[in-house]
Amino acid sequence: MSKGSEKVSPGFLVWRLSTKWRVAVDRAVTPLGLTHAQYALVASLYGMQRRGERPSQRRLADHTGLEPLYVSKLARSLETAGLLERTRDPRDPRAVQLALTEQGRERTQQAIKVVQGLLQQLLAPLGGLDSARTREFTRDLATLLDVPLDPLATDTESDKEQS
């Protein structure tokens, strides 16, 4: 464990790990002409397409946790780079569907391999990608991601107990 990490809040550690991961992915995918956010978009789109989906920008925003406006901006830049195509949804003319181009699929596959190598490095202290400890860590992260957070809710359990 890092020096002094027992004395900091879990929120701080989550933030630090998130920042460490974002910076590492940014550096790893830069030679491929991608940013971390673009990687998150194309890798998610790649997985969705492999499952037979052609998601809308909104669906991809929901999937990645990125703001819809930001996804739109990223999609436009990736379209300009020739990595994805944006088309109107025939069922909803207001919606834009996204699909990787052949070049986009190839670049995404390269990026996924690079990021998988980083993930192996990150998870080595837990026994690697396929370890029981990593599976438990993944379940814990998924549990935390499923918790709705409301910044306006100020009533905590300790506040309720004091009332």
C-alpha cells in the first residue's frame, strides 16, 4: 500500500487511481492518435458492434458515463479522422447512430491490446486479470458504480441518528 494511504479517504484513493489510469491510458494511446476519452468511446463502440449493436450517441454516452455533448464532440473528431461514421437513425431522425469504419476497427484493436497490457500491469499486485482477487475487486467497483450519487442530498446516516 502507498505511504500514508491508510490515513486518506476512499474517495481520494478512487480519484487518484482514476487519474493514474487516465494518464497511463492517454500516454499509451497517444501514438495511435487517440486520447483516453476517444479510446473509451471507440473501445466501447467496438464491443457494442461485436454484439450486433449500432448505438446512438446517447446510448454510447450512457454506456461510457460521458456527457452526451462530449460524446457528440468526440464522435465528430473521430469521424473527421476517418475512424467512425455518424448516420441518422432511420427510426428517429433526431438521433445519430455511430459505427466504426474499417480503419477505426483496426486502430481500436491496436489500442485495446496496448490498454490490456496496462491493465495486466495494474492488476498484477492482485494476482493478475484472472485472479479471484481481481474478480472480487471488479465486483466491488461495479457495486460502487451502481450507487446513485446525489450531490444535493446532505442527510447522512449520522445526521439522521443525531436528529
